[in-house]
Amino acid sequence: MALLALLTHAGAIESAITCQSAVIHGPTYTSRAEGRSVFVVMAKETKIVLQRVMNNIFLFVLVLLHCNWSKATDETCVCPDVCPEVSCEHPEFVVKDDCKCCDVCLGLEGDICGGPTKIPCALSDHRHGFSCITDNEDVYGQCQCKHAKKGPMCGQDGITYNTKCDLQIASWLRKKRNGSKLRVVYGGECQKAPVLTRIPVNVANRTGERVYIACEAYGIPTPQILFRKVLLEDQNVFEEMPSDRLNIAVQIRGGPDKNKISAWVLVDPITGDDAGWYECLASNNRGSVSERSLLEVLH
């Protein structure tokens, strides 16, 4: 239809030009003013016709582009009859795929992305977001943090993030929920006061036998552990282990995990003087924590 209109207007232009030629080369008018008036009218009509032709050309081009785009979309996006159910880590991660067909989860570090279903990566338009790494847009790839520098960093929420992208995701979620952004407080892991991950328990054995009292602590930085025997509880009087007792040994080592420390006291052989309360004290620059166990000597 647009092409037919174009041809029709083209004929009108030809007619207008012919008429204009007739004005110029036709009979002599009674006055110069009359001839000029007719010429001006024909020029205006020609301008109007040319404008209509240009408008129709523009519409014709738009129709062609729309048809080609629709054809390309139909070829690349084929929606399934039934979309699979998705379960994302956070409700805010649920989005439509690029074809606007099914729900998908925004991809984070190492997650699948791209491919025929065009699974997006989270914050792909942000410099601290994730980009889809793939050799072919029709093949599934993996989301990868755009920020080259990696390493732990402490957020103002007291949580340690492995990359700037992880912190940016947390900030994005936080902003969606209560409007406040998240920033980096300092590089490295967030410091934490010690907690006892293994508490010493009460033990009992006969004289001449042996017993172990063990405890384990976690903190950032890694805490130190001190074993001590309570001499006068009401006056906070302690005897640090192993002191000069030949039958007591203390073993301390790092682990079994990062920022953990393990310690235990060996009493061998047990004597009557060894009975009493033993305290495990873990401390670092963020604080301290302690627990006690009772050693009961059986006769």
C-alpha cells in the first residue's frame, strides 16, 4: 500500500511539473502579475505533493524494518508451551528472560547465563555487576564478576564479601528493601570477637589414669587460647597451664578451619591435687570468651 501511494504521488509530481512547464511555456497572460500568481500556486501544490511523498517513503521504510525485526524475533525467540518453575535465592532475582516468555533467576558468579533462553546475569549494566562469558550467544555461558580485583572486604553490615560484585548485589537488595546503600568499611575480612565452637566438658577419672580437656574457638583475627586452673573463684585467682606441673601438658594449634584455633590439656597421671575447675579463655582485639569444665578425681 505504501508503494502504491508512492507511485501515485510520483504521478502527481510529474503532472505538477508538466503543469508548471505549461505555465512557463504556455500562452501569454494578460499581465505579469497574473502569470506570477499562477506560478506561485503551482509551486505550493508541488511542495505539498513532495512532502506527502517523503512521508510515505518514511512510513514504507518503517514497515520494512518492523517486518524484518518481527521475523528475526520469531526466529530467535520460541516460547515453550509450559514454563518451568524457578526458585531463586531472593524474590528480587526473579525476572523474565529476554524473550519475555518465562521466569528466570538473575545469574551470579559461576551461574549459567545466555544460551537459547537468554538467561541474564545480575546487574549486567553495572560496572560492578556480572557479565555473561560465552564463545557463542546461542551457547550457555557463565556469569563472571566484571571487577578484576578480588579479595575479602568488610561491608558496613559487618558481613565479609569475597568480591566487589557480591557487595554490590547485597547493596542492590538492601536498597530495594529499605532504600539504604551498602558501602565498604575496609579491605579484608570483618573482624569478629571470639566464639567457642567446642566447649570444654566435665570429666572424671581415677588417680593414676589420664584425662583430656579440649576447646576450640573462632574469631577474626584468629584468637589466642589460654588454659588456666581456677584457684580462688571469688577472687579471680588462676594458675596458668601448664605451669610447672610435670603431669600436665597443653597443646595448641591452628585450625581445623581458617580463623579457628584448637587447644587441649592432658593430665597424666591424675593426682588428687588436679581436681577442680579448668577454664578455656579465647581472646583477640575484638573481645574474649571463656568456659569452664570440672575435673573430678575418683579414688
